Amino acid sequence: LAKTTQPISMDSYEGQEVNITCSHNNIATNDYITWYQQFPSQGPRFIIQGYKTKVTNEVASLFIPADRKSSTLSLPRVSLSDTAVYYCLVGDFNNDMRFGAGTRLTVKP
Amino acid sequence: EAQVTQNPRYLITVTGKKLTVTCSQNMNHEYMSWYRQDPGLGLRQIYYSMNVEVTDKGDVPEGYKVSRKEKRNFPLILESPSPNQTSLYFCASSPGNRWGTEAFFGQGTRLTVV
């Protein structure tokens, strides 16, 4: 299972775009890249998932370069309510999900 | 409504007293798993199950048991709880064995062992 590396924490201000990068050098051909968001004392919530290039939904974009050894979660115009921990997961067909420590994003007014 | 339900939400117990935390999902998902979360350590997987009667250890299985007799239920059993099992526990389910699947998490169970 590919291991991921993310920054421990990041700070931002309201209205800014936030980019969180995840490194996964050993990603396998069958692996998807998935990001989850977690608020204190709540279960993680799915944000976005991709395999290659770019994926966009109503809350975020996910950029994956051609070599797929890293990925970047982009949150446009963050607000205070986006303060949370963000996890990057790399999973194979069997969907064995292992979370790392995640990135603690703090959005300031 | 699609959901994963854990019970109880909060539990205080004494060392050595057997307990079970239940987890149920209504989405007919094949894959279910249990995690514990401790400050600074993120989510660590305890056990997972690929389908009925199929379970496997995660990263921190010591002191825990699970069973998967029915597709919808995946209880976590602590035969003899100890204070180091004080933690926040989450159950999750997903379709599994499919490309691009999303996991759904329960509300969490905060367990204190004294």
C-alpha cells in the first residue's frame, strides 16, 4: 500500500485559495487518490477522488501530475468553516484505507 | 438516508469489563472497518472486513476483536479493556472492490476506560 506524506499543518486567511500537497512516491497502477475532511469529534467526510490529471467538484479540485507521485488538493476561497484536518489516501482495488496524520488547516479571519 | 450508526456515542467503563461497540450500515456495503483516533496520531485502523465472515487486522489490532456475521453489522469487542484503549472510535463502510469508492463514517464513540 502506498504511503503518503503531507504537511502537518497549514494556515490561511478567509477568501484565499489553499493548496495542500500529498506525496505518494510508491503509488501503484490500480491506486486511486482520495481526500477526506474531518472536523473535531466527527467522522471523516469524503471530499474528492481522482486517478489522473484534474478532477473538480463543487467544493474542491484535485490536481494529479502525469507521474502520479503527488497530488494537490485545492480549496478555492476558504472560509472559517473550512478549518479542519485533511487526509490524503492512496488506495488500491481492495479499498484498504489507511489514514496518516493528515494536514491541520487553520483558516483565520 | 444512507448512514453508518455507532452505539453508544459515549461510554465510560472500568478496566477489565468486557464491552461491545456496535456499528451498522444501511447501504449494503461489503467493506467495513474500525479506527481509533488519538491526539496527534490521526486515524489508525484496528480491523477491517471485506465481506461477511472475512476480517483482517489493521495497524493496531491488539486488545480488540471483531465479527462480521451479517453484512450490515460489524461490532467491535473489547474483551478486557485497559486505560490505553481510551480513545475516539470510528466505524466506516464502503462498497469496496470497486474503482472510485467513497467511505462513509459513523458519528464516533468516545470511550473512557478507568
